[in-house]
Amino acid sequence: MDRETQQIIRKAKETQHLSKEELVSILACESSRASALFAAADQVRQQYVGDEVHLRGIIEFSNCCQRNCRYCGLRRGNPTIKRYRMSADEIYEAALAACRLGYRTVVLQSGEDSLYDADMIAAIVKRLKKLDLAVTLSCGERPYEEYLYWRRAGADRYLLKHETANTLLYSKLHPDMSFAERRRCLADLRQTGYQVGSGCMVGLPGQTPEILAEDLLYLKELDVEMAGIGPFIPSPHTPLAGAAPGTVEMTLKMIALTRLLLPQAHLPVTTALSTIDALGRQKALRSGANVIMPNVTPKRFRSLYAIYPNKDLLNANQNNCRQCVSDMINSLGRTVGQGQGHSPKPGFSRDFKKRGEADEQYS
């Protein structure tokens, strides 16, 4: 490893800050020099968040989406997908099954589906909180008042990936959306007291190391409690079906650099990474990651949430999945987290700030 790379990694470990130019230098480094980055991220992970790996059961409750993102198999312009929506009772039963398997957190994820209105989501959250679960929502862009309403209903976290922080690339990928609106939503989530998660895709058409550095700096600006970073996988029946996928190595570099910049953040191993590499989970856990999100969606719906093809099917049997994931974690000398895995950031407050209009609308 050359001296410059050593100095940049040392600076990141000591200060949690790097310039855009320094980030680009590391992202562009050769494979032979990347091992030092991964080792440094693993050391920082152990120092700041310990050896626990938190398991969060993900329930993909609707594949209906009003958006038309160019990379996503759930886009409204895809006529080939069989659409589904889970009822409130089905969501509850899935969460109850996850709870019985030992999960302490569930993640409710869907396409941007307006059929699930503010009251419906709030009622589901309140019901799940009675199971003594931490609840993460990932329901896309919503008004401030709805975010606040759900927070008051008991939702602990909200995951809203920014996908790319480059405004030009964002507009190309999201023809009916704006990065300004995505920024507004993330700011609202912070103000309403959620533990905030964001993240990006790696390997998007037109993406460069400079653009990936912008993503890292944006995550640092947001000071997220969780960052989900995974490779782009082209999906059939989308405008990007013929594009090249992202790579494992660049994804691992991004995870490792995020750990150095945000040492106390929770970094999940994305399903996309384990889809393109059978050892993706192990590699990410050795490069700074500390969260795994097994799929606990009922089996009859799971294959229909087809954001991209060949989605990781390790979760075909929930009981076996829970055990095999635990065994894999133990084989790395790590342990399965027993708590709900809230943010370890000192002084983090789960109290929300108030706006009177939200109370008036949802009283």
C-alpha cells in the first residue's frame, strides 16, 4: 500500500473527515490496496459499535408504486409484475412470526403506495409496538405531518435512501421526482425525531468516483443513524435493463468509507450485495457492516417484490434463515444483538419536535 493511501486512511480513522479529493483517491485505488481500507473499517466498527450484529426482519408489504424510477422493477410503467398489497392483519401476523423467531426490530417497506394512508400506517405501527418491537418505516416521500403522525404513533426509524446525491444523475433516474424534495423529506425526518436512514446505489449508469464521493459527503452531512449501500442490479422491463451492474469491490469500499466517516452508524448488508455474491454478507461484515435484514415477508408475496432479478433467496424458510444467519455471524467471531439496536450516538433523543398543525390534522 502506498504512503498516500495509508495517510488518508489514518486521517479518516482519527478525524472522521475526508475531502472529496481524498475520497475519490481511495475509491479509485487498486484492489491490492483496498484490503487496508476494509481492515481499518472493521477496526473502527469494533471500537464504536462492538461485535454485535443486529438482525432486523423486513416485511415488504406492497409492491405497488406510483413512481416510475428508471432502475426499479416495481416502477408503475412495468406491466409484467403481479401487484399485491398486504392487509393490516397480514402485516401484523408477519411481524408476530418474526417476533417469535427472536427479531426485535421489523422494517415495513413498500413501493410508494398511497392506498396506505396516514391513519392506516399509524394504526399498524401502534399495533406492532404492542409486541415490544422497534419499528422502522420505509414508505417513501410523504408530507411532514404524516412523518410526525407516524413518529407519534411509535415509529422509531425511517429509511429513505437518497440513491444518488448528484442532482443531474438523480433527475435522469427519477423522471417524476426531484432531489430537492428528497432532501426536504430527509430534513423533515430529522426534525421529527426519527433515527434516520439513507443510502445510495453503487454502479449506476453515469456514476463516477466523484459522484460516489458526493454520496459519502451527503451521508456525512445528514449524520444518519443508518446507511444502506448496495450495488445497482439492472432489472428487466426497465429502461436500464441492459446496463452493467455495480461491483462487489466498489460497494465494499463505499461501506468501509461510510464506517470511517460515520463510526457510530448502523450499516446493513443489503440484499442486493448478497444477491450478486454468495459471500457478500461475510465480506461486508468484515468491511464495517453490523446489520443484517432477513426477509420475513410471507412466502406467497416474497418473490413478487421484484425490484431486481434473482433476489437473494436465502430467506426461503424463515426458521432456517434465522439459524443459518446466526451461525454465519458466530463463525466470524461476532454475536447476534439481543436488543432493539437503537442508535448508540451519545445524547441521541427519541423525542420529537412539535408543530401544531400536525396535531390539528391528525387528532
